[in-house]
Amino acid sequence: MTQDFFPFPSADSLERLRVHDDLIINAERWKFAHSYHRQRQNLIYQSLNQPGIVTGLGVKVIDSPENVSEEAKKKHWIEIQPGVAIDINGNPIVVNSSLELLERCYPIAVEPPKIESNIYTTIYIYIQYRDPDNLEVNFNSERIVEGVKITTNGRNPPAIENGEIELCRIQLESGFHTLSNPENPLSPKINEIDLTHRIQAHCRSLAHVRVGCAVGTESQVYKGFRALINSLDGLFNTLQGNVYEEDINLKNINLNAKFDLLYFSIETFSQLRQGNVELDVVKDFLNNGGTLIIEVDAFNSDLEKTLEQDLLSSEVFIHWHDFENHNFQLLKYPFLFTSLPIFYCQGIEIKLSQKGQIILITERFLYACSGINLSRNDIRVAHELGINLLYLAWQRRHLHELMK
């Protein structure tokens, strides 16, 4: 599961026109002055909000209009409702309500998968802002309208970073003949318009945690992390995150560039100790603000000594009962815990290294996060504790980045 994280605006100073007596205004200076205000507006939008659809911009399949060429009538046509979206640069994308119906109808190029391939193809329909200043058009009027561009892409999802906003997608089967509107919009079928992946514009999160799982991780662990990430929107939307759902080869990946939190089972850590290269990679990850979480069946003094010697330069682990004495915030923010929960008749236990870079937690915690055979209240408690862990991992990385 991935929650889209949108890049922050670049840290470039704005330049504006110096106004003084005897200043002569020409077209170039006028455009420069207006450009400053646009950049300032976009900077504020990118800092506080994320791109997406504000209202409208619905899509439906229609019959080809009558007053188009015979060749155009052979194509599939869609109608786009009036509406507003904002792209990643803060530019308004507006399909005007005053447009005639024909001006909101678009033919789409659809290339179905080959019949012999017996596979499905997904096409994406997205909208973009079009700056009239970048169009090679001679305008006769003193007023110009900022436009939009509708694009069909049969290869890749819309690129948010390029200002593309998804309106819908369609999964096509080989040999299809017609597109249709969905009978059940919540669960569209093959060859039907799918509106369920649209992104809505809203306030952005300012923190994003990236989670990875070491080679050999069970699918249940991924399921637990996915459920945890999904809970962020409802429980703590200041933080967003994503789970890298592929096995991680420690020899061929830059951990610091991809992850803030790395999960190991006790079995995968035992395998890690057999290779000095992988151990050095993990040590570098921890020294640069990364956090390691290891799920164990029970606390083991031999394991703790091994971790202290191999990864922690002889630091010791602190039991959760003593967190208060060491000013650890793990059980305080964003959710307060005065004791640790019990799942499946087994109490969760946590130990934390002195600098917070390694978390030891007893098994079944991520199983509980996935919500299997638990009450709603227990699932909520598991998610709140998990969010505290995610926040700790993000905060460690964030503070290390600020000291570079």
C-alpha cells in the first residue's frame, strides 16, 4: 500500500519587480510582476496542500456526437462534467460550466490488448493545466482563457509531478468492442469507467514514513503494515507513509534513500549476522537516522547482547517500564499509553535502545494490526501503538536530516 507523498516546493528565493518613480512599464515587466504573484501563490499552495480534484470533473461514456466526422464517430467518446482541480504546482484546472456540451466531449484512443495475449490493459484518462503563454497561438483578444488538456495514456498512471490529475481509468480485455458506464460505481467491471482512484485536493501531511521489510518476511507482516498505513488518514493524518512490498536485498539497495523504518523477524536477523557486508549496511542505516524494528517471540538477553555488540556500540536496551526515566516519547505521542495492550491473550512487550534506533517488540503485534479475529477496540489500540512506532521512526530520520 502506498499513500502518495508529494514533493515540497524547492527552496528558491522569489524575485519581484523593484517599483520606483519613473519606472516605465512594458509588456515584459508587466509579465514579470504577474509571474511573481503566481509563484508566490503556488509556493503557498504546494507547502500546505496536495493536488487533486476539488469538485466535479465526472466522466461518463457517451455516443459519438452527430456533428463530427465519420472517422471520429468510429472512436469511443467521453463527456467530462464541469469542475475544478488543482495541480501539484498550484495551478487551477477548470472545465468551465459555460462550455457547450460538445466542448466537453472528447474522443479517446483505445488500443485493446491482443486477443492471443489473454491479458488486460489499463488506460488512464487525465487532465492537465495549459498555460496560454506557452501556446504558439496568436490571440486577438486582450483577455485569454487558461485552458486544460485531456490525455489518454495506455502505459503508465498519470505523473502527479508533471501536473497530471487522473479523471478515471478503464481496464480493457482483449477483443472488447464497447466501453460502458459502471452499473456499480463502487466496484467497476472490465471495460467500464473506473472513478475509484481519483485523488481529492486537501491539506497535505508534512511527514512521511517509508517502511521496508527484510528478505523472507511473511505476507502477514505486509498486511499488518498496510493496515497500519491505511489507518493514518483517520487517526493521525499529520503523518502519511508507504510500505515497500518487495523483498529487500541488502547488498543491492540504498537503505537510507528508500526507508526510515526497516522490519526484521528474528529469523531474518539471524541470517543477517552471517554476512559482514549486510551488517555494515544496517549499521550505516541506523547511524544515519534509520530505525530497525525486530519482532521476537520473547525477550532474550543473548539476542540483546548480540545487537549491542554488532549494531549499537555496546548501548543497552531499555524496558518500556523505564521509558519515563529516559524521556522516551514512544508511549506518549501521538497516543498516550500507560500500559501496553494485550492481544490474543498475550501482552505486548517493548524494549528500545538508548538512542531509539532499534525497537524490540514481541510477536503478534503486526498480526494484531491486520485486525484478524480482534474486536474493533483492540484493532484501534493496535493501530494507535503502531502509529507511535511509525512516528518515532519518522522523527529520528527527520532530526538527523536537519543536522546534516
